[in-house]
Amino acid sequence: MEKGIKHGKRPELQGGGLVRSAGGDTSVLSPKDKENRELSDQRVLGSGGFVGAVLQESERLLKKKYKPKRPIEELIEVVAARLDLKPKLICSGSIQQKYSEARSLVACLAVE
């Protein structure tokens, strides 16, 4: 930092954030125009287009990773059939052990 002091103040290295990066255009902060709004300060992460593409890819990968293999209703039906129980009673909140264990099994299958 000591070596840089002799260069004085440099406007391109001073604050101002997203508005400054947009040339002083405060509309980049407006919630009304979400499609055209910048997603980041390009001095930090790159252009808004780049940041948007990275966010979209990340969201796509998360959805793919956590996409359920079977709907929860189907899992309840499978567990009910295996344990010879009524699906409605599995979802009833009954504290009887057989229904409680059935709910635990459904939850375990859903997570797996």
C-alpha cells in the first residue's frame, strides 16, 4: 500500500458499487425492471450476463440432484401396500406404532 500512495487517488479503484459500474445509472437497482437489472457488480464477479448464466447452471444442477425419483404419494402407496396398511391412516398422524413406523419408512425412502 505504501508504494501505491504516491499514485494518489484513482477513481477506478474507489467505491460506488453496482451503480458506479453502470455509469451512474440508478435504474440497475430498480425492482421494476428485473429482466434488465444487473445481478452483480461487474468489477467483482464479471458482467451480469455471466453471473446470470452461472446462477442458472447452478440452479439446474441443484434441481437435477434433488429431483425426487418418485412422488411422495407414490411412496406412501408402496409402503402401505408392503405393510398392509391404508395410505390414509399413514398420513393421519396416528401415534400407533405401525403407522409411526410406516411414516418413518416413507420419510427415509423420500430422503434416499
